[in-house]
Amino acid sequence: MADANGSKGQRRREALLQLLKQQGRITISEMVEKFGCSEATARRDLEQLESEYPVIRTIGGAMYDGMHTVRDLPFEEKAGLSILEKERIAALAASLIEEGDVIGLSGGTTNFLIAKQLKTRKGITVVTNAVNIAMELAGSQVQVVVTGGIMRHNSFELCGPLGEGTVSHLHIGKMFFGVDGISVDGGITIYSEQEAQICKALIKRSQEAYAVFDHTKTGKTSLFSTAALSELRGIITDMPLSPELAAQVEQHGISVYVTD
């Protein structure tokens, strides 16, 4: 019986994948109607497809990424990429944080490394939507505020209306957030729609927003917009920006911090 159920589920997911390739996107309610499954089964199917194919979960459904834009890598994979550059960027970002600051940290490997830098500091409050960052600061003298929400397993970030509702009551001084792409045309973009939404909410409640990224993100555009370049107070990276991007950044009066 289990084999029959398993093969039935496999056939349903194969049909779903073909539909996604044809239509480009699908909603949970469409899946329930078309395949006669429950919402929970539909979500599990999308979660499985996302782990194997260029399928992107969105709020209320999914879309097929036929263009293969910047992928949503698991945290463990991202942590191994450009680790020395990320550590230098994190140290530079931490140097901008002073005692008494209330800072925001979205998820991502570079921000996780910023949290590591803050473990021995005092008099700082960190607002974060990332479970791994909160745990990294556990036991330190840093006060931690966690936003709440539903956790994305790839990034350990808490997303959704619950977290956004919490953020709307907060006042953040300096917000540090990661990016999957930064470009003149696209501005600041990331791969996940849910992460883009909570990051927007955090930026909105911040006095200063700092984009933190390594040079591999420059000139790239991912799927969902997080912020326009004009919303930034600063950029923290490991290599000088391209002339075109540098000109735009200068036009908006954004400070650029480049590691040695």
C-alpha cells in the first residue's frame, strides 16, 4: 500500500512539474482543485520539488525558474563560499556598530559572521529574523529580539505575517541585510519572496540600511526586490563597485565601505 501511495505521489509531482513548466506558476488552491489533494499535501509536493528542481516557493504557491537566476542555496553551502571575504566584510560591518546601538540582522552567512563578531560586545541590541543568528548570540551580553514567523529551512529565516507584525512595532537604528543581487536596473534583490517581504519590513523600521555582500553579487539580479538603491545608507563589500554602479551609488549619497 505504501508503494502504491508513493508512486501515486510521484506521478502527481511529475504532472505538477510539467504544469509548472508550461504555466510558469501555480497556486495551492489550483493544485488542490486539479489534483484532488489537501493543502498540506500540495505544500509538501512543492517543498519536495523545490529541493530537486528550479522551482521557487512563493506566497500561496510556486513558480518555475526556467531562467536559472541566482539559486537559493542552503545555509551550509553558502557558508563555504568566499568565507575569507565574508569574514572581512563582517568585521568591517561590526566596526560600524557602537555600544548602545539597536541593530537589525537579516539571515545569511555574512550576517551570521557579523553576529559572531558581536558575541564579546556589550550594550548592543540585535533584532533578527534568523534563528541561527539568535542562537549564536545566546549566552552573550547582547540583547536579542527575535521577530517570529515560519522558518525557511534553507536559510533559518523566520518569515510571514507574524514576523512582519512584530517588526512593525520596533525601532531599529542600523539594519544590515544580505543580498543575492545588486545592480543599477534591479536595485537590491534576493531569491526568496518570503525573505524579501520580512527584509522590507525591517528596512522600513530602520534609520539606516546597509547592504552587506561580496563581489559575486555585484551586477546580478535575483527574483524579488528588497530595496531601491536610494533606500541605502551604506554598502559594505570586498571589492570596488563597477563604474556604472558606483556612479549610481554616489548620486544617492550612499557610503561605500570596502575591505582591505
